[in-house]
Amino acid sequence: MHRLAVLTIFAVAGAPSLAAQGATIELRDNPDAKEFVISIGPIDLPAMSQQTGHDHEAGGEHHGVMFLPPVQEVAIPFDTYLYGFRYELVDGDGNEVPSQLLHHLNVIDPEHRDLFLPISYRVAAVGSETGPLKVPWLLFGQPVEAGQRLVVVAMLHNPTGTAYRGVTVNFIFQYVKPGRPWPLFPVYSFQVDVAFPAGDKDFDLPPGRTTKSWEGSPSIDGRIVAIGGHLHDYAVNVTLEDVTDGKQIWQGEPILDDEGRLVGVTLGRLYRRLGVRIHTDHVYRVSVTYDNPTQDTIPKGGMGLVAGLFIPGIDEWPAADVTDALYVLDRRHYLRMIRGSLDEIERSDSTAVGDRSRHSRRAM
């Protein structure tokens, strides 16, 4: 078992949240299954009626208090390729508990940059509706190196009337070791969010139809080979399009259960047609549309994220410029030193992100 290098823990201001006392994060190798398991917990999640009085209702759905495990680092123990991930939640007795208890989980590489922005590279990100994801390991794998640091940021909540004690989140990476002819293509993850370039990514949903977009260009030519998205209830769709060519690359739609609640987002396995080429001199737009059928504004009810796997046209993924103003702001945000939307952050510090025009073209 590999012990952790613990980062400083910062409280989140201005949000109904509680530190998850006693929770730890660690990575262990399961060599028989060829899996890395990142475990987060244990965390006690009181029932909705037992929480601290911050409960609120949005569109008929209770969200309750957010529970914050410490932000910590784990280290990859050896060189390998990642080709899939999944997660599970169990209570103190080992019984499976609802996935809706996980609000979100991000795995971040602070030493490399993201595809569309000079911020820390996102290795993986999941929400409660994210199902298992993997690509053919003979074809594709994301290279990681021995000693590579990954920052794990998670948030849990309990929107139910049932209390859960000792909850642990197990986030599981599947890997294949190097030294063979496979995987044939190294791939890297990417993300594009309608709330780029920085800050909290959720936004309010007024009654009726809402569309939000962000435009930008990648720093590397290459091919998108797999794509998915993250949405909330009342989403209509999320899309990625090549504005320069006037072509839609992908449209993701919500997958609903029998009660009409969001349980997933459709996936695009673009490798079946050799992927979709993207170019540094093209502009790309991510857009999300919601239709709120209620008469009330839903606070922080919307998100719109596209994420996927990308074959770069270069041999080595670029390192991060840790002095870039946007990199610094983003890192302070995921370390919970600051909180708020980009507009809120800029109102408190107009120099926080430098020249915003270098990083985004907003289309509302």
C-alpha cells in the first residue's frame, strides 16, 4: 500500500458544507485485477432530516449539506497505461449504497496542462450519473509514470431520508503494463466546460429554457476518439461543435430512469470511425441546454461539461506553466482556497485571471 503526501486542507467559504472528519484518501494496487483503487472515506452521511439546517430545495429535489473529504495527493507506483475507470460506494458494513451520494470526484495532475486551457490536467472526473467507462486496451491507453502525483478532490452529499455511516468511495482505474506492442495509441483526457475558464462550474436555472456556451481552441492537433458529458436534471442536451467548419462533432443526451431523473449521459465512441480530427487553428464550442419546467429558479441547478479521450499529434504531453495566472487561480480553486464563479472571483480580485480574452470566447 502506498501512503499519501497530504496537501494542506482549506475550508470552503460561503457554501453549506461540512468537513468529513476522519476521512482519508489512499491509492493501492490490485495486481491480480490490474487495477489501481483510490479509496476515500469513511464518511458519515446523516439523513436529510438530520442535517444541520442548511437543507434547501431546488426544483423539488433536496440536495442538503455537502461533505468534503480532505484534498490529498496519491502517487502512481509504476509506469503503466490507464484504459478505463469505474467507482463504487459502500457503507461501513461493505454494503453498496446509492451512487447519488457522490456529488463529484476529480483526479487532477498538477504537473501537466489541460488541452484547451493552461490549467492543471484533468485525468478523470465523475459525477453521480457517470457509469463505467473504458476503451479497448489493445488500442488505447493513457500513459502514467511511476511517482506521478495525482490530486484527488471529492464532494459527497445525502439528498435522501436515509442515514449512511462509514461510507467509502472506491474509484478504480484499470491498467495494462507497458513492454508489449499494445496499447497501440497513447491517449489523453480532455474536458471543455460551458463555465470555463475558471471557478465554480454550476449555474442557476431560471424557469424555461436556458442555453450556455463557451468557445476556445486546443493547444495541440489530434483526434478525439471517445466523448461523454456531465449534466444535471432538466438537461436537454450537451454538444461539441467545430465552429470554424460549421460541423457538430457530438451531441450527448440525458439518460433518464422510470421516474424521469437523470442517471447517465449518452457516449460517443468515435474510434469506430478513426476519431474526429481537431486543429489548433479552429474554434470549438461546447453548449448545454436546459428546460426548467418549474416556476422557480433552481440555484446552482445546471452544469455542462464535455470530456473524452484524445490522441495527440505530439509525442509528449505538455507540462504546465505553474506561473500562469489562470493556472494559479484554478489550483487555488480546486484546493478550496477560494470559491465562487469566475464573475464572483473577478469582482473580489479583478487581476485574478489576468487577460480573460486569452482563454475564452463566451457565447451565451
